[in-house]
Amino acid sequence: MHNQLNQSILKWFFLVMISLSWSITGYSSSEDNQKDYSERGSKIRKSKKVKNNRGGGIIRKRKYKQKKDLTNNKDLFFRLNTKKTFESVKKQNTLVFSIGNDKYQRRSGFAPLYECFNDVILLRQIFIHCVKMDPKNIFTNKDLTLSEFKKRIQIFIQKVKSNKEANVIITYSGHGDDDGSLVFVDGGRLRPAELKALVNSFQNDTTLIIDACYSGNNEGPKEMLKGVKKDDYKSNSSRIYASLAHLTAKEIHYRNNNFFKHILRFYKETLEINHKFSGNGYFTGMIGMFFAEYKFKPKENITFNDLVSYITNRGKQYVEYLAMIGHENKEQRMFAQMRLNQQPKILPIQERVTFLNQNHQFILIQKPIVPLGLEPGLSIGVFFPVGDLGKDFKSPAININLHLAYEMDFLLKRFYLVFNAGYLNLSTPSSASKRDVGLNIIIPSLGIKYIPVHTNIFKLTVRLDAGPAFTFARYGSFGAIKEESKSLTDFYFGGEIGFQLKLYRDLHLVVPGKLIYIKYPDSPLYGISTGLGVNYYF
């Protein structure tokens, strides 16, 4: 009996040891384990096993044989970018608001995360050292409740409204729910419509970067909610999401990940991230990899489209890398296949988006962004003729002006060459003792314009132009004299002082006051013109 008892004890001892050995080695050696890939959208399920999964899903452990990693890190050569790579990047006027939520409270219904504030740190250092933003304009936030977020974002929005020329970047790393809501650490949710209202509350060009599950649902109601009106973002906002629709965002650790860990040297030497950096969100880590590896040309401006294209292609390579590791577990292979369709997208997809600041569509500006310098305009008003000839015509007359200005800032800032096409229509009062006369005058002219006073909302302009005046005269019948017509070509000269008030972005309301002189052979026609118009600057 004693021997049987000893054998039973030994048997159970060996079973426990084998079980412990399996639990330690079976999953921790895998780069695809739950620690490396916690989800940023998984709700806590009531289970004793939930503590093993930071994303909240239940872990079902299955033992499988780990094949040899086909990559050999010693044979790979990564030529990483250095501080010298970004020497030619221009300083940018950008305001940043970043959120990283890790410590989710139990009442939130969501499991804790581990790398979200690391995302904030990484993006901040990229913005400072690569994109050349002022550190004072980057506002970082950690583990916010919904009420804390609402207070801080309103303070940030006031700063944005006081700097109307600044670009705005808002980043979020944390849990997201399946309706597109951003979930804060207390479980409070910022609904898609509320997020849009915040972004739409100011005019500045905005880029939204979200590393959370279901972030793509921020684009509006799903198809099944056809009765709900879609609340669109303003046209001058770009959105870059880690996931779309039902897809999830995950976290990776650098220590056990041969695909990512080489960029840690770039983080330390170029981004000056000196503390122990354990990991990032998969998507945010790809952004770090972009700045570490992308072959920047010295005078090439880099757009957000370049970033997303890189991440998409690099993400597909990562899926192939995971496939090469060779998981025998069917569930693991399924997850690897799912990631192929989990690439980030940029929205909205439009042929042309109008931006307030032409630099908005760029991440890195390494050469000056020179606008076209074209300013078309149209004004409609009245002409008050004076002098000997002018007193014979009705007052006021109709005056229409179409102009196209080209800025010649290489000669003088705010100095323009102007082509003007004017039209005047004058007629004499009906009289029983005189023939009625009607004049249609077309005036193409060339001139110059200068803006001596220039503010954000107001401009004072001075313009001179000259050219031919083509007059088509109609003389009415009078007694035995029949109606007749003739045309004249004479010299025109004009001088203008105008006021421009900003209506919206580069669209201005114009109030011109103009002196017009046309040298006819018998008597000149001259007078004063005024009216209203609009100008738009490209």
C-alpha cells in the first residue's frame, strides 16, 4: 500500500511539472501569442481565464510544435534613418492632441492595455525630431476618463481657434467599441457623431489618427441604419485608422519580435527615447517603422498617402513573415489570414480636397510649398459718368469686371500682374429732340496690383491698368435719319483702390472704387465705378 501511494504521488508530481513546463513554453515563445497581440476592442468576458489576456478574450491554450524561425537576424542589414535624414525638414505650425489609455477600470467592462501611452510617446518624439514640430504645441494625455477628455479637448480647441493658420493632429490609442465609439478608462464613450462635432467645431485642417478596434466605424452609420443621416467630417480633414468596420487593433512587443525589434536603435539614437520601450500598437509601430526605414529624398515632400501606402505594404510583408514561422495550429493560421485584410486605410478618398493650408497634405516639408499664385475675381457694379460727354448719359451705368491676377513675389511680395476684362453699358435718356445713343464698351487691359496692407481678414489693394477700349455705338432713328451703328477703338486707363474682406479660407469679398478714363476723339469719357465682387486665391 505504501509503495502504491508513493507511485501515485510521483505520478501526480510529474504530471504537474509537465503541465507547468507546457504552460510556460507553449505560448510565450510564439510571436503570435496573446501577450504580443492584445486587442484594443475586446470586452471582458466573465471567466477565470480572462486575466491571461489583456484584450479580454478567453485564451484556449493548445500545444503545438514551434518550427524554427526561417529568418536570421544576423544576416539582415537595416539601413536606418538618422537625425541627418531630417535636417532639411521645415519647421511646422501644428497643434497636436494625443491620448493613450492603458489603465482601464474594472467598471469599464474592458480589459487593461499595455502599450497605448507608449504610442503617445513614440508619436510625440516623431513629431519633434522628424516632423519638426514645437514641443510646446504637443499636448499628451494619459488614462483619461470621458469627463477629463471633454474638459481638456475644449481647452485645446480654444488654442486651435486662436491659431487659425495651424494644422491640427489628434491621435487616440485605446479601446474602441463596435459602433465606432472611443472608450475611455471609466467606460465612458465618445460616439462617432460627438467626435465629428469636435473636429468640425474649428476650421483648421485636421488629421485624425486612431489606433483602436472598430475605428473605421467613425465614418458614419452602417448600411443597416439607412434612416440615419450621415454626419460627415469637414472636407479639410484626413482620417487614418488602424482598422475598419469589424476589424481589430492589436499590440506587439519588440523583445520577442524579430520583424520589429531592429527599429529600437532608431528610437534610441534618433528619437531620443531612452527609457525601456516594451512595445506599441501594431499600427503605431508601423508608423515608427516608416520613419525609421523609408528612403527619404533630400527635397521630397512626404504625404500622408505615402505613409499609408508604406504601412499597407509593410503589413502584408508581416503577414508573410508570420506565415513563414509555420503555425500548425488551425486557429493561429486563421488569425494570420485575417490580418491580411486588416490593413490601415486613409479616408476620405476623394479626387481633390480643398485645404486651407497647402502644407496640410504633407507630413514632411523639405522644400517650400509654392502656391500657384493665381487670383481670379469677378465684380459687378455701377459707373457714374462725369464731364461734358458723361452728362449726356444716364447715371449710373452698368459695369462688369472679370480679372485674373498672378503674384510675382520673386520681384516684390504681394505684387501682382493683372489681366482685366471690363464691360460698360451706357445709354442716353429718351428724348423727342435728340437721337438716343447706346454704348457697349469692352475693355481688355493689362496692369499691376499691389497690397500695401495685409492682415488675416482684411486687405487694401491698389491697382493700375491700361489697354484698348472697343466701343460699339448704336444711334437711334430720328426723323428722316435711320438707326445706325459704328465701332471705335480708343485708349483706356484705370486706377483702383479696393478693400478685400476674408469670407472663407482664400475666398474674399471685394469692394472696389475705380477711376475710368476713355480717350474719345471729340471728348473723353470718364467717371467713377464702384460695386461688389469676389476673389479667390489659388
